Amino acid sequence: MADSKTQLTPLFSNSILNRIERMRLSPLRRLTNRSRGEHLAGKGGSSTDFADYRDYAAGDDMRYVDWNIFARLRRPYIKQFLHEEEMHVVIVVDASTSMMFDDKLLRARQLAAAFGIMGLLNVERVSVYAQHQQEGAAWMLPPGSGRPRIQQLLSFLENLGGGGSIPIEQAIQTTLRFHRGRGIAILLSDFLTFSDLTRSMNMLFSSGLEVWGLQILADSEISPSLEGDMRFVDSETGETLDITNAGELLGLYQQHRDWHEDTLHQQCRSRNGRFASISSSQTLEQILFDVLSRKGWVLR
Amino acid sequence: MSFPTFTFVQGAWFFLAFIPLVVLYFLKLKRPRVEIPSLALWQSVVNDQRVNSPFQRFKRNLLLLLQMILLLLLILALMQPFISAGPETTDYLPVLVDCSASMSSVVDETGRTRLDVAIEQAQGMIDNLRGEGKIALFSFASGGRRITEFTDNKRILSRGLEQMKPTHRASKLDEVLRMADAYSRTAPVEKVVVITDGNLNDRVDFELPFELDIQRVAEGGDNLGITEMSARRSGPQTWDIFVRISGSSEDPLLGDLKLFQDGRLIGKEAVSASTEDAERIVFSVDTDKEALLQALLEVGEKDSLSIDNQVWLTLPKPRPLRCRISPELYSWQHAAGVQSDVDIDAAKDPTAPEYDVIISDSEDLKGVTAPVNVYNGVVPDDLSDLISVTDVDVASSDIQIVDWTRTAHLLRHVRLRDVQIGQQTAYAEGATSQDLEERGYEVLIHGASGPLMLQRRRGLETDYYFLFNTDRSTLPYRIAFPILVSNVIQAGMSQASLSEISASPTGVLPPLNMEADRQYKITGPDGSSDTVNSTSTGRLTGVPAATVGKYDIYDDGELVASVGTGLLSQLETSLAPVEELKFTEVEVRTDTAEMVESDLDLWWSLAFAAFLFLLLEWWYFQRMKTEVTA
């Protein structure tokens, strides 16, 4: 589809887009809607993929009787096929001010576009919710499916700016107020919040959404290089914190970051989800085709 | 080494300045502002850090630490800490500094004397004055002198120390201790400090009412000096001069002894002496007139005390002894007449106003005087209530001499046993020899019922009282009598310096016979002059002579006599300290005290350290500032 000479989106190159088009999301559980889609449901369906046999029961559609079996065994058996159902892909992009450091938001937009394209090309219903506080800017891309939706998706993400201090848990709750449908909730955030995410995770899970948390951190957050006394200023709230001899606190900082990451991982995994932490300095190719592919997030 | 103490303890209030320092430090601390995506992680980190180590920020904040150390050093410097070099002087403390001749001895190659060391030690005590402590300074040699009252004014005390000069006198502790005792009644004195070289008489006639702390200064080097010089007439115009040289070291010290007569060298001898072996040199001098002798000892560099190297001695003009004997005392006249060089005046009335010896049978001397008076058969008027004399029959009674003082000058070689006496002396009822002593009389001859001979000293004069008349005894017929008379004559000659004469030690000049009732000017060896009047009898007495050397006596600007003095103290020349002083009831050790130095002030060290910390802090601040900028 993508023309190698005309750049379809500034978010990534056409070559990457071509590779994305051949990839699919790989949910751990098949949480789908009953409406038809391209996801094979566990229950019987009408797709071409064979699932099982069962005894014929009165009222069954005669078209699904396996006549070859009937000829050999003289008993009618119904052939069952996997049911293809529609799956929602809810992409929540944290566009607060904290994501505006070191290409974090850019990487989040790129990944959101990639996940969205994978979903749309796989006939899923893709919606995007971006949490920011920009006046008059769009913050939601309603659920939609089909290839034509790709352009809208890209356009929405290309124009997505950042700002504000909406924490991720509030972003999730806002999303759930508008969203209905089972599927996957992909959270693209740095998850740097003062609050506990347990409630928000529970709400996502109870809404039938598989929680995929992708933490995007800048290198200055993963391996800060600080020395001496300084006053930290929160980019979102403007609050300050005096640090004395920051160099000696880096060890403790790493412990807390690891613990925070483990907590997020635990919260996602306990809700049949996934969690990964990446650096904004990693390229999109490295993230998509290496990290997430190896972790089984996407299928090629 | 004691712990540091503080002069200005109230300065500790400045430690409260730490509070605003810490507060202002954190308020005014200029931290670089760093915008980060979120404080979420850092807030938890900081919370965790505060919980685990609430004081970590103080420990890790080097700049604050430096500032606190700087402030600490400044406050400590303000409190003026010092390390006390010795015990603090917190009470009323009399300090007695020995200024005797031995304190002039040199203790080291720099030429410091013992007195210099003693003054430094006393200065240390003055510097250590604390609180209500006050010091009174005394100097002493043969006598005591108060230099300052009790005061805590260090300037006055230091000035008092500057006044202390070494004297040419032997040391004697008694008098100055009595002075200190008198002062102890005006102030609460518990202890008296004596700073001395220990060159003292080991027996002190004083009952200590306070604790005595004797601090001995360091001993000096070796010394050789003249400790004795005397002359004895060996012929009508010939004198034997005896000079004794003593040393202070175990190894003999060498020197040359020179004898000058009226400034002219008349003899020279090489001498050597040690502590064990003094040397006695004899010179023979012929003179028919008064002569002034000077013995001068020349010693090499080893001699640490120079003032005992010269002694002056005046030889009197040879003359016969003037002896006045009462006309009725034939036995005495006869016995004295056989003595050589004796002019006897036995006239009814005296022919001269002054004699060398008077032998009288009456207490009334008819207006004449002599340094030696012998009364025969006379009971002193002031003893008439204690002693009575009665005549007895020699044949029927046995009045004999029981005992006599054989060491008395007049009774040397006189054997009185079996002498019969025709008069009996008896004590009045209840009277004893102690009553006589209380009135200044000493019993020389004891009889069975009372004293037979008394002696009384009155200044330079000595009176001898035979309470019985010798002519009413068998004494004139005994061999002891001419010996007795000879002793009297010798005593007179000795008193008149006609047979023996000793050099005078420093203190006062020996009595001089000058014209009566005249004013004389005496010029000392140090250039000082004094004016003294002679008595009606022409005696010139009580002339102070504190310095070794020659004293010239002028009458209306004309030199009429010259006399001299010398140190002449075996104790001072020996420079040897005594280990223990024996007082009336107690003994006090004269331990060598450690040098009391001035307190070691620490404030300047702390101030210097504070300056270094200031530089360090400045360097650290600049470095930190550079890093932040970078």
C-alpha cells in the first residue's frame, strides 16, 4: 500500500509502515465483541477454520452436517468452525507534560499509530484517547475499523500535542466513560504518577479490556546523571523538591524505579495483560520489531 | 597536660548562633533548578532517605559542615581557651622569691641566672591568676622585703618582678616567712610558695602556720669562691692573712688567688678546691699602719658565681690594748701587767673616755665605756631581787664551784675545781636560772646555791659579772687566774680587732671608730652613697653594705677610711641545695618543681584554623559553583 516515494506520515517511514501492515496484535486472551470480526473466537463459528465435531441436534443448520462422516458412521455430526469476532483496540496515549521530555510523546504517538494500523488492518475497532489539556485540540479518536480509518488515525496522532497534568489514572477513567467494548487497552505512558493505579487497572479489566502497559521513559529518567544539590521542579505541577547531594541518591532512585516497574508489571500481569518498559531513545524499529516482537506483543 | 579551659566561658552563648546558621543555610541555599518530568519517583526516594537517615542531609552537606566548623572554631577562639601550664592561682598566694647571692649563679650558656629562672616561674604563676586569686610578691635574702601587696593586677606584679635583683647576701628564710605570716592575717592564705635554688640553711626557726610549697629552680654550673678571710697578728707589725677557698663541684676547680694591699699586689697563689676539699691560703703582711686588703680570686669560665670572688679586709693600725682596772684590784692588775701590748690604767679616775677592756669592782664605770667589761664582786642592780650575796667563813664553810661553761670565751682552759670562795650567792626564794636568762643574763659558773658568774651581751659590748669578789676566794692563787685574765685580754683585743680580725660579710659594715658626732658620707662599690652620723663616742655603726666591694668614707669630701665586704658564705658559694628544710615541727621537702610556664593560649591557633577552613570553604564553594555552571 505504501508508496516508497511519498511519505504517508511523518510519524515513521513508509518502509516501517510496510512492515507494520504485516503485523498483528497478539492478545493473551480473546476478549472480543460478538459482532463479526476477524478474530477467531473460541466458540463455534462460521469461519473456514475447523474447530471440532459434535452430535447433531434438532434445529441445527443442516449445511454444517459432515456428510462424509454420516456416510461412514451413519450418524449425523455437525462440523464446528471457529467464530470470527470483532476486537476493540483502545489506545490510551498519555499526553501530559511529563511525556514531552526527550521524544517520549513522539515515541508514544508512533507506537499508537503502529498499534492502530495493526488493529485496523486486522479489522479491529480501533479508538485512541489522548489525555492532554490543550484547548480546542482533539483528544479522542472514536472507535472505527477498516483500512480507510488509517488516514484518520494518522492524522489524529500527527496533530496530537502534549501538555497538562492529567495523570494516567484519570486518563483511564475518562477513557472508560466513553468506551464500550472488549478487547485490548494499550496504555502508552511513563506511569509517573503519585497515585495508585490498582483501581484504574481493575476498571479496565472489568470492562473486558486486556491491559497492555507500555512505559516510555527518557534516558534522563532511566539513568539520571546528577551531582550536588539541586531543586527539582515538577514539569506538570510546578512543585519543587530540594535534593541534597543527588549523586548519592541515584542508587536509591534506581531501586525505587525498579520497584515501580515491578509493581506496574505485576498489576498488568495479574489482569491477564502485558507490561514493558522502553526508552524513548530507542528507535521505533528496535521497539516494534525487536523488543515487542520478542515479548510476543505483536506477531509478524 | 591538662584539658583546655576557657577564659571567657560566657562566650559559649554564641553557640546559639548555630541555629540561625543552619536555618539560614537551608533558606538561602542557592540550588540549581532542574525541571524533571515528574517528582513522583524522586519524592519517594527523598521520603525513603529521610526515614532511613534523618540527619543525612547534615552529614552529607559538606559546605554546611565547613561553615559549622568555621563557626565552632570562631566561638572557641572567642572563649579564649588555654592549656594551663601549671596549677591555677585561685587563692591568696604569697610568693617568696629567693634573691640571695647564689641566685646570681649562671645556669646556662645564655647567661641566665637562677634568679632569671625564678622570675620566669613566678611570672607563670602571675599569668595563671584566675578568678579571685591574688598574689603578693616578696623577695628575700638574709632579710625579707615585700614587693607588692596582694593584688590580681598582673601589670603591677610583673613590674614587681622586674624590681627583683640579686643581692650579695646569704639567704635566710626565717624573716620573710614571718613577714608572710603577718600578711596571712590580713588575707586568707593557705599556702606560701617559695621559689629558691634550695641554697638555704636546712634548719628554719619558724613554726609553719600554712602550707609551704618550695619550688626549686634548676641548679647552675660549678663555682669557686672565697668563703673566709681573716687576719691574725703574728708580730707587732705583722699579720697572717688566712683565705679559705671553697668549690661547689666534686672535681677540683682551679683559680688564682691574688692579695692586694691598698691596691698593690702583694701575693698570688694558685688554688684549687672542691666540695670535699677546701683550700686555705696564708699570706704574711707587714704594716705599721691601717691597711686595706683585697683578696681576689680569678677563675676561668666555669665559675658561675662571680660575687664571691673578692673579699675586703681592713687591718687596723697596731696599738697596745687599753685596759682600765680598778685601783683596788691588785690581783687583776698584776695578772694583766704581765701580758704584752697592754696599757693598764689603774688610776683612781679614768684617764681616757674609752677603753678596750674595763675590769671594775663597781658597776659604776665613771662614764667610760669598753666593749669588754668585767665586774668583780658586783651583782647587777636589775638582779638584786633574784640574787643575794653573803660573806661566809671559808674555814667553816665549803663554798665551791659546782660547774662552769667551759666553752665560754672567758673560761677557756680555765680549771675552777677546788676553788674556794668566801662569799655565798643564793637565789631568792622561787628564783631560778631561767629568771636570769629572761633578763638577758647567762650563768657561766654555777655554785652550790646560786650563780657565781654571769655574762650579758649588750649589742657589741659584753659584760662579765663575778658575783663574788675574786679576792675573797682562792682563785687568784690558782693557775687558772692568769689564764682567765689572759682570756679577758684576748677578748678585749679581739673586740678591738687588735689580735684577730675577720673580713665582714655583706649586710652592714663593721663598727668604725671615727670622730664623735660628725656626719660621714659613705660611697659604696656600686656608686650609691649614704650619709651616717657617728655617735657621741665616735662609733660609726649600722652602715648598710648590701654589695660586695669597697666602701669609702668621706668627711667633708675628704677620704678618711676605706672598708670592704665580701660574700663570705660557705653555703652560698657551695651552690648546693638542701633536700629538706627542718622547721620547728615539720619538715618540708624542697623538690625541684617543673618550670611553671605561661598558659598556652589556643585562641590564635583556633583563629588560624578558622581562617584555613574559611579558605577551604571558599575553594569548595567556588568548585561547586563551577560544576553547577558547567
